[in-house]
Amino acid sequence: MQISSLTVHCASLCLDVINGESFEKLTMADIQSWQDELYSYIENRVEILKFINDTQRLFINSVRDEVLMILMLSKENLFAREPYWILDKLQRKIALSTYLYINNSCL
């Protein structure tokens, strides 16, 4: 499986948060409150600016929601803190989102 640069950026973000000193103190509401910040983080790294805004928004929302899901799962399950699992989950979501929102945007 090829790993995209966006996957690496998002996995790094997840691991930085999970391994941070304050992670255990975060609530689910705290994590969910990062929606806008995560959207901006991903938007700054997406290289699909030639696509219409709706397509880009759907793609970024999909990736952002996967990052949020990984962080929330990591609160309760140690398996969700495993770097290879995080990379795999993110790469699969990014590949699916690319297929759904970008490759098929002209249909």
C-alpha cells in the first residue's frame, strides 16, 4: 500500500495528540470541538485546489471525521493508539474519499 503525504500528516497529528501529556484529561467533547481546527489543518495540506469547493469540502470533511474518530477511539481503546493501525485507517479513508469525491467529481 502506498502512503500519501496527507496520511502521514494526519497520522502524525493523531500520534502527537495521543502521546501528549494532556491526552488522558481530554473529554470526547474536547476532541469534537477541534472540528474547525482540524478542517483548516487538512485544508492547508490538500493539493486539490483545482476542484470545485463542494468536492474539496466533502473530501476534507471525510478525512477530518476519520481523524476525530481515531482520536475518540484512542480514548477508550489502546489498539487505536498503534501507529500502523492509524496509518492504515487514514490511508484507506483518504483512498476511498479520493475515489468518491475527487475521481468521480466529473460524473
